[in-house]
Amino acid sequence: MNAPTAFPEQQKPVPPYKHTPLFPLGKDDTPYKKISTEGLLVEKVAGREMLVVSREALRALSEAAFGEINHYLRPGHLKQLRAILDDSEASPNDKFVALDFLKNANIAAGGVLPMCQDTGTAIIMGKKGCNVITDGDDEAALSEGARDAYLRRNLRYSQVAPLSMYEEKNTANNMPAQCEIYAEGDDAYKFMFMAKGGGSANKSFLFQATPSVLTRDRLLAFLKEKVLTLGTAACPPYHLAIVIGGTSAELCMKTVKLASARYLDALPTHGSADGNAFRDLEMERDIHKMTQSLGVGAQFGGKYFCHDVRVIRMPRHGASLPIGLGVSCSADRQVLGKITKDGVYLEELEHNPAQYLPQVEQALGGEVVKIDLDQPMKEILATLSMHPIKTRLSLTGTMIVARDSAHAKLRERLEKGEPLPDYFKNHPIYYAGPAKTPEGYASGAFGPTTAGRMDSFVDQFQAAGGSMVMLAKGNRAPSVREACKKHGGFYLGSIGGAAANLAEHCIKKVEVVEYPELGMEAIWRIEVVDFPAFIIIDDKGNDFFKELNLG
């Protein structure tokens, strides 16, 4: 037999193995606060001091984390918002949005209304040291803590469970959570908690490029084209993350998520022959300048499409070049935690965002046109038709709230030969899904959702007399522009990411109209006062975002 042996020659000499971590992070300078010392015990096992962590300590830390991140932001994020107000190069719309975000943060910090109505998917990453002992039920304990935060606070249940390929049901507790636990370190159990909203999650992209892209000019041109595809639906200004390379497509995209949360900021700033990931600071500056020159701005034109940029370069297979792109949005919700023998700790978030508000509120934006939403739809359309795109509006009156599931229900009616209900024809349609209403409030957090998800319904609904005025956030497909021109409709954009502010000051009454079984996706009737909006698409086919190459 001349077949080769199953194993290579075991005696063949090889050099000593030197391990280089893929992500060699530097010192953790995070400011932490101690929240508890309960549920911890230090015991000696086989001559080693072991930290024994109770299930309750894990549950309580997770509950505290998801309560914090739905109401408080990092100081650095708030400083960046204030910097927009102080920047003479920022557009009036940049400043209008930034000020609204600061007001929103101040309301959310009251601990009642969350900063965004989409209170996110609960994502937990843990790194468990070798000298830490638990009962082995860590994922369940951490998930239970997240669930408890959603049940006890005024947060929204956004998770839907598939009953079949086409039937779904809201889980009514925001579970399941995404929980990943790694073995890393020695004497501590470290965590990152994230509440990831659907809008920003949907702006996560993987591009399978080729190594031919790896020259400076080609790579920057490639990235400029892809950055424009982000649009404004995920509530800019963004924390933009770009990853070049990766040992797999899934690791590339996981790195995007961590980088957008600034979790990888302490990476080295140069590579090595050993294959470590690193930050490219020069490219971060170049891409940040490029985003400022696009003109997209903070949702409605200007300089501040992005607060900052992180670019991570990773090793790759010679035949592959995955490139990942993603963002953390204006609801910049993540917090670090850790458990050591000294206690249970959470990252210190900013509980006094009012210090970042200007002393005297500036007059922002141009003329504001007031629109009475309780007049007949024909008169609302005639009033809007008198004004160009980009016009700032103040809306007062009745709106109907409907989004994905409700739109699907109404489309079923049309396809059965039934008409649209009168309420869908007589009032503007607001794409949104509210968080829970706190006791004593008219509304829970109730900001606009991504308009693009409803694009495919517009022409059919407008042809049937509905959706003549739509209100949401972000850019839309050309088909919407064409439908509005054909049927005489309008798309209005509101500020994404300021849901607490809208609930506190603009939304005065909320009631279910139809499909209560859909939970937050039911059809609602709301009454609003001085609700802010802009004309984005008009009845003549003009589209503000088309001018920015986003339409």
C-alpha cells in the first residue's frame, strides 16, 4: 500500500507557538459605578481563589443594564450633540435635530419615558474569567434580567415569534434575548449590554468584495458609494463602523457591531505579521470628512451625517475580502458591566443631560407652516401643495398610526375587493409603534419608524384613496415619489430618535382603532399638537432625498 499515513510525522520540529489575540485590547478606562455586593462569594478550589457568582447577581445586573440604557446616554455622545450646536458650519437643520435630541435625552433621563419607542432587541455579550464559577445557567439568568426590565418599565415588546413560515405572534415580553458568553480573562466576569433597535440593525451590510479593492483610492470610492446606501432611516447622526477583512463573514459583521459601540476603541493602531486587528485612524478621519461633504446631515441636510467613524482592519483568507458596514444610531444604547470579588458594577452613564442644553434656545430652522390635520383631506393636500420640499411644518390634529402588520391587513382587504376604511382615507398616516403608556401620561414614547418598509404599499393604497399624507422617518424608494406624483400625495419626514420628546410635548391622546391583537403594531388614532415635520416628497414628484442621491 502506497497510501499516505493518516497523520504527519510527529517528530518534525516546529517553532514554539506564540499566541496573538485577534483583538488585543488595551486598558479599560471605563468609569464604573458599584451597584451591588450581593450574591458574590470567594472560595478556594484546588489552591486557587475562585469568585462564585449567584444566579441572582447575573439577573439583577442585566435588569439594571437594560433599564439604564433605555433612559441614559454616555457623556461622550451628549458632548457630540452639543458640539453640533456650537459649530458655525452646522446647518440649521443639523442644529434643529441636535437640540431636539438633547431635549429628548433630558426627558428620558426622568426614568419614565424611554428615549426611543423602539426599545430594541436585548443583546448581551459576556466574557467569563477562568476563576469565575456560576451554576451554569448564565444565559437564562441574564435573559431573565433583560425580560424583567422590559416588563417592569415602560418599554416596548418588539420581538415576534414565528408560529409557521408566515404566521407570527408578539412574545409580549421582548424575549428572546441574544446572549453570547465567551471564556476569557481570569478574575472577572465582563459584559456588554446593548438594546439594538430595528432601524439601526437594518443598516448592517456585508459586501463580499475582492482583493482588487485594496488600494486607497479604490477603497474610498467603494466605501463612499456604500455609505450613501445607509440613508437617514436609522436616525443620524450615526456612529459609523466599517470593517475591512475578517476570518469569516460572520466575524466581520460582529466586529462591525462592537466597533459601532466603541467597544474596540482600545485596539492597536497598526497591524503585525501575527494578524491582529487594528484601527486605521487615518482612514477614520478621511471617511469622516467624506460623510461631512455628502450634504445628508442630521436627517434633513447639512454636515452631521456621522458623529464619528471607526475603521477596523482585520486578517482575511487570501481569496476573500468581506467588508462590513453598520451604525449605532441616535439611541446609542450600550453599557459595560463587570463582576469582580469587590462587587457588581455598571458603566456610569450621564444622569444629568440638561448640562449640555444651551442656556438660551436658539431660533432654528426657517419659517414654520402650521397645518390643521382636522380639516378635510382635500384641503390638507391643497395647503401642502402650496409649499416646496424642505418646508418645516407644525402639525396639529388627528393622525392614524399604522405600520408593517397593519398595512398587510389592509392590503388583504383590497385584494378581497373591499375598500379601505374611511379613517385611512380621511387622515394622515403615521408610521410608528408606541412603547407602553406610563400611568398619568397620554402616550408612551412614540417616534416615527422607518418609512421604507411601507414603500411597496403606497401606490396601491393611494390608488384606493388612502395614505395620501404619510409621516415617518428616512428616505424612500423612487416608486413612492412616482406614486405621489400620480395620485397627488405627500410624504412628510419627522425627526427620528426623539420619541420621548414627542410623547411629552406633542401627543395628547392615543386610542386603538383596529387590530388590538397586533400589540404595538395595532392601528391607533392619535391627537397631536405642534408635531414637527418637513415636506420630503410632494405631489409634483420632487424628493428632498433624491437631491442627496438617497432617493
